[in-house]
Amino acid sequence: MSLHLLAVMLGCGEAPSEAVGTPAAVEVGLPTRAGLYRLQWSSDPSPVPFNTLFAVKTVLLSASGAPVQAGTVVVDARMPQHGHGMPTHPVAEPGVCTPPAADGGAEVCTHPDGVYTMSGMKMHMQGEWVIHFDVTGPAGNDSLDVHYTL
């Protein structure tokens, strides 16, 4: 789902601070701070509900637009004017995992199509939130902040 479409569906009062250019520019996702990745995100349910649990689905793409299946995306949200975050502790869903090998190898989890989900989000106050994405992947660590008005 494109960020432009997402903004329309969510009824955002403001565009994300990193969204620049035409709607076609955001079709490929928002660039992360260092430009290592691009992110597309949506909430479930949509729009982001007030004072109700929801999940954030993120599509993690390489800078060139290819899905990143082996990585992590951790999402949190804060209200900068109030100096606090959410009252919940969101949990990253592991993706599709293979059991550990019989020789004691580690469990391996991937995210088909680059889709990562963070459940247990809850924006309990109306106003401006900053949704923070921490990304780890093959190109390194990066982040993205998106301003969202609930």
C-alpha cells in the first residue's frame, strides 16, 4: 500500500516529515534517516484508533526498492509535547520461522515480501505523535521518524 494512499485512509492531519516530493515519490516508501532503506507502513485497524490496541505493518525495502526479508523493524510512538510514550509495550511478531537444526543451530526467521508487524500499539491521547521505526538489515542499522496527528 502506498504511503499517499495510507495518508488518505488514515486521515492524517499532517504528512510525515520525511515525505517530500510528489505522490509518485512516496509510492516507493519513505527513505530512512541514512538512506539505507525505504519503509511503507499501515495500521490495523485503519485508521489508527484512539485509545485502542492496534498493529503497525511495515514493508521494509532496500534503498533500490527490493523487499528485505532478513532484518528487524521495531516500532514505538511518543508524544514529544508531553514527554511520554504509549502505555503499552509493543511486540515485534517474529515472521516465518524455521525450527532449530538438530545439531543445535539457531531458529531462523524471515519476513516474506519484507512485511514486519508490530502488535500492541496504543495511542491513548489525541494530538501529535512521533512514530519511530528502528531498522536492522543487511545494509546496517537505520531509523525513521514519522509525525502523525491523532
